[in-house]
Amino acid sequence: MGGDKDNLALVLSGGGARAAYQVGFLRCLAKNFPDLNIPIMTGVSAGAINAAFLANHQGSFSEAVEMLSSLWLSLTVDQVFCVDSWKLVGNIIKWGIRLVSGGIPKESSARSLLDSTPLQHLLQRTLAPEEKVLAGIQKNLRAGKLKAIAITGTNYGTGQTVTWVQGEDIRTWERPWRRSEITEITIDHIMSSAALPLIFPAVRVGDAWYGDGGIRQSTPLSPAIYLGANRILGISTRYGRSLEEANKPVCMGYPPPAQIAGVLMNSLFLDALDQDIRTLERTNQLLEQISERQHWDRYLIDHFMIRPSQDLGKLAGGFEPDLPYMFRYLTRGLGTQETKSPDWLSMVMFDPKYLNHLIQLGETDAERHAEEIGKFLNA
């Protein structure tokens, strides 16, 4: 699909609590470009929450970002998952029973470590769906303010990456391991996209159970490209380490479970965006070297990507003492204090102080690149 002149897309990656960094970047955009219009929005995991909020809001871009910022600044752990000590212990016991019993008591076994019902209630209050669907999205589509929104989840039954799309004049796509589906976005789509594997329970959409959309999404830019974007504004929550930093181990001795989980989480939710950006850059270089007649259905796609200037995993370790006692007890049992960069912890660190720090960091980083961002948006 050839990109129209004004087909700017916002791509919001996952990372759990790290998505607060995206809000800081958006605050800078709203301050410098209050009337900015982004017709294509895509999100996965926690990024899906931010994308859905912006697409559903019927005010100006600056008003939408201000409300989204207020939501994150007032967010607490108990608004995302249940922190009741007995319920946490009960889930652990159920997991233990399932492990030692060969899976016989299937009905009583725990589906996840944490109960994300509080997050569902928060989204219901904040997004105010009408008959389950987000009515604001449809109104923005009819008004021409929005062209499309895409939210991605993972079908646990088939292993496919499914991108739910709502928009006008949409071309669907289908591959063996990833496909699109035109639908009206609901809270269930958002909850399934943000369901961190094993940590949050899977969500039923239709006849299938879905989890976090970043699990097998190897090409996170593809939904925006399929929807016709010719400019992509992306926000990564992955700190870009130097070679010297990358060569230094963050834990000594045998790696604790928290360190292993952090590596897995990074691989699932953060690494793919960097790889996809490199692929896009190589494709652009190739297209620039051949004639337009040889482009076929490909076209040059301009992009701007920003990432944190600080390691969000290392930052999370300093805020662990503020977590609820029982949950903190469990995270430390996994070895979060045995690693200098508890990346796994940063994804569930919904502590107000940590979130506020990430928002400020995102805004500061964006201000440092304000001139580049301005040139990109005005190109």
C-alpha cells in the first residue's frame, strides 16, 4: 500500500511499566506540537494501552497526552494487579500443587502469578467503552482524525501473532505466523495484548485465549507499514548500551531466576524493534539505489526512533523497597538483588516514584532531540 503524504504512524512497543517512558516523550511532543495529528497508531503490550487511549480521545493531541500523563502519574501497583498477600501466596501454592501433581487438579490450578483484574477495572473507567467497544475510536475515524489503530496479541492456541485493526480502507495481511483481523477494539483486545506471559492471565477473545502481543512479534513495524505509513515515529524502552557496557556482566556467579527472566523478557519484547529498524534502514538504502519502476509495492519510509538515555532496568532496582511487602518478598526470592540490572522487575514496577521518574526521563530525552523531531515532523 503506497503511503500518502500525511501518513504518520506512532509505534509504541511493550515493556510493562517501562511504557511510562513513552508518556514522557509524548508530553514533549504535545508541548512543542499541541495540534499534531497522528493518523496511524499501533501498540503492543503496555504500548497498546497508550495507543488505545490516544486513539479513543476526542480532544486535541495535547489534551489527550495530558490526560494520559495524569493517568500514569496517579497509577499505583494495586491498580494494575492484586497485591493481597494471601492471594499471592494462594497462587504460588496452586502453581506448586500443579507442578507436583502432574496437572491433575486442572480446575483449581492458578492461571497466572498475578491477578490483573484491577487493570481491567481501571481501563473500563478510563476508556469508558460503549457496549464493549471504544466509541471514541469510531468517532475519530468518521471525523477523519484517525485512519487506523492496530493492537497486537498472541493466540496461545495457534502460536500466531494476531493484529487487530480498526480503520478505514484497510488492507489485511496473512502469513503462517502473523495475520491481521479487522474488528472493533475492545478492552479485551487491550488486556490480552498487555498480558505478560505467566505473570498475568491470558484473556479470551472470541473462541481463543490470547497473551502479550510481543511474544512472537518479530516485525513490530509491519502493522504500521501495512496500514500505509510513510513516516514512523517509534519509542523504544530499551537502553542503548555501549560496547563496553554490554561486555560487563550484571551479576556474578550462577545467574538468579530474575536475571534469566530479564534476558527472556528483553528478547521477547524489546530486541525485535531494534532489529526491525535495521531492516527498514537497509530496505531504504536498497530502494535509493534502484529506479522507482523496480520498487514494486515498496516505498521509502522515513523514521525517527528515540530510546532511554538511562538503563531502566538498573533504575528499577532502586525503587524495589517501595513495592508492597509480599510482592517485594517474592521478587527478592527470585534474585532481583543479585543482579545490577533487574530488567524483569522493571516491567512490573508500577510504583508511582518509578513511573514519575520514567516520565520525566522521557520528556528530558525528547527535549534533547527537539530539533531533530521538529525536522522529522515537518519534513
